[in-house]
Amino acid sequence: SEEECGLLVQMGEEIAATGNECGEYLNARVNTEIADSGISNEATELIHSMDDECAVKLIDSSAGGGFRVRANEKFIENLLSERLLFLMGLQERSDGFLFEESPVLRPTPRRIVIRDQTIVRYEKGDGVPPHVDGKDATLLIYLNTVDDDAGGRTVFPEDGLAVPPIQGTALLYRSKEELLHFSEPIKRDGNVKYILQLLIDY
């Protein structure tokens, strides 16, 4: 709802004000590739499969990744667990969420594992290059609406799908090795995009 989105934005801003950025964003492989060569392996493959002009328009590997903060686990569980388990058809997971980054702890018939729960603020020039998340599923919720011509869409280039940021819209998709996607950079000053992202193993 609008109210719930507002609470999440407020939480993100309060954590961000402390300067406590979530620097260990869990898709470490993609982050390392971008740090080393300025582009992810998926983006490189995508560029090679396209003509040069289209690739340049599609991918800006210099885009910043936004400011990420770790959301409060209990708040996220209380807010989303019942709805997310219903949406995924996993209501029988009676233990609900386990928040755990370590791959040693796995999902069970009673629980799903949330590997990452971050609120991200994107400003002008911020986006995310093409990648897959390396988890069973990703839940991405737009926490605010961005002007139509200001960028910020989540784009699935191989599927011809681009979803604009509209407050309260949620995307739930498999992203272990499939569903390559990226976030368009925000194009204009004064436009900000907020998202909540959960990386899920189930």
C-alpha cells in the first residue's frame, strides 16, 4: 500500500542518514566483475549478441548502483511473510522466513531463506548493469513512482519486458541462472527511485 511503501522509504532514509550502507550486497560475483572490468559477464555476452548502436543505448556500465541499506528483518517478516508465502504457493512453510546470508543454511520444507533484504535509493545516473541474481527467486517492490521519461525501469532484455517504477508494484521472478535483467539509470535530477529487494532461496 502507499502507507507501507512510505514506511519502507522512511526506514531506508533513517538508516542511510547514519551512513550505514550495505556494502556486501549479496551478488558478489557481479559486483566483482563490475569492479574489475566495469561490466558484468552477462552484460558482455548481451553486448556481443547485439549491434553496437543498440548495445550502447541499452547498457551504461558506468552507472552507479544506488545506495543500499539493510532493512530490519522483523519488520520485513511481519510486513511480507504471509503475503509472499501465499504468492509463491508456499503457505505450508510454517517456520516462515530465515534471514541468512551464508549458503550453508538451506531452505527446508518448513522455511524459506531470505539471503538479502535491502532498500535501495537510486538518484540520477544510478542503475544496475545486466545480471542474474543467483538465487531461486527475487522479489522487487517499487516504493515510489518515477516520471515516465526519467528512466528507472527494470528491463528483461531477452524477454522484451520493461516495467516502469509505479508505487506498490511488485515483481517476483526466478533469477538463479535465468531472466537476465537490469535497472535503467535514473535520467534526470530531482527524480529518485526507491525499491525493496528480497533475494530468496526456497
